[in-house]
Amino acid sequence: MSTLDEQPFIAIGEQILSLGQVLRYLQVSGKLLPLLQDIVLEHVVFQELQHRSELTISLAQLEQAAIDFRVQNQLLEPEVFQQWLQQQGIDHEMFQRRVALKLQLEHLKQTIAAPQLEQVFAERSASLAEVKVSCIALRQAALAVDLQAQLLADPDRFTEIVKAFTLEHIQETATLQQTLRCHQLPDPFHDLDLADACGKILGPWAVGDRTCLFRIEAYRPAVLVGAVQQELQEQLFQQWLVQQTSQLKIQFPVAESPAEAD
């Protein structure tokens, strides 16, 4: 019997499962490899945090982050917060450690991404710009051509014309307005100067099983702040993680034979 089979891990009812038995359950169900990969990633992150003294969190930063978390999650009342801790299966000390880890991880991502951030943003800024776009999707291409003609003839009455057309062909027409990044738009948009396309009727274009007409309502260039900065930092950090783990040889003993997890 392997050492893992001799280590009690969890009690379910009256039965005590060994660590080896639990790992075999996970292996058979296909959940072991993803778990091992998560463990490797966490290990790489923790090791990096330990070697970077500049990521130390001050007491003031920790306290403020803890307060912010409790405010955002409506946990300011002591009784409510204590109940939440119990539901999470942690005590206040573990909560503080989680908050500190989150702060350190945010700083690590910023540090890892910083050398490449501006270059990557410059390369991708066009695709990260935001556009507010109206879309009219029709089941019949002929109806799209008819609507296009009406809109081109009187573009100032766009909303009124679309509303009337939709009511007349309610079973054939769907309308949508949303804000998207340029890279999220359908392929026909990718060759257009979207900043210059505001207010213009675009299409009709086939998108999936519908024929669509579009109008760009607003265009906002990407700026390296906020959500854009966080998105790029996260992508660069994930690339760094892949590079770090690809250099590691990982072995894990399941039962009597080792299996590699790449």
C-alpha cells in the first residue's frame, strides 16, 4: 500500500477516505490534471511573491483593502461579517491573509506587465477602442435592402424609421444596441475606419443566419487606464505564468506509479 493510501484525508459519514483514494477519484473523473495545474500555478505565484520584497503590503493598505471589501459586499455589520466568515469556513486571520494576497497579486501583475504594457497597448489600441453600435437583424435579406433604402433616404429619422419598420415586421426583425470593443465586432467592421463611420448606415451584411444593418452611434479611442489596463496586465501576466510553468518538470505520484502533469 502506498504512503498516500495510509494518509487519512476526509471523513464522509462513517467512512474515512485516504488521500490516495481521493486522488484516484479525481483521476478517474478527469479532474486531477486541472487540479494539479492549478496547484502548479499557485506555487509559481507564491514563490514569486516570496522573492519580491518590493511587493510587501503595509498595514494601512491591508486595513483599507479589508474595509473596501466589506463595504462592497455589504459585510460592515460585525454579526453579518462573522456569519460570512463561518460560511466561507475561515477565521478573521485567514480573511486578512486573503486580502493581503490579493493586493500582492495585483502588484505582481503590474510589475510583470510593466516592461511590455505600453508597447502591447500601442499594437492593440485600435482593436481595444469602444464603439456604441445599433444593430437591426432581419430574417429576410430583401427586408434588409428595403430598410436600408429607407434609412439612406432619410438618415435623420433613423430611430423613427427603425421603430416603425420593426412594428410592421415584428416577427422578422430584432434590434439591439450595445457598446463593444472593436475586436468584438463582426468581420465586416475590421476593414473600416470606425472613427469616421459614426452615424453612417453600414451593411446589409450576413451575420450568422441573419442579415444585419448597423449604425455606429459613438466611437471612443482606447486609453491605457482602468479596464483596458487591467485586461492587458492580466494577459501579460498569464503569458508570464505559461512561460514559467513550461520550464518546470512536474511529477506526481498517483498510487504506485508517477505521472507527469505538463
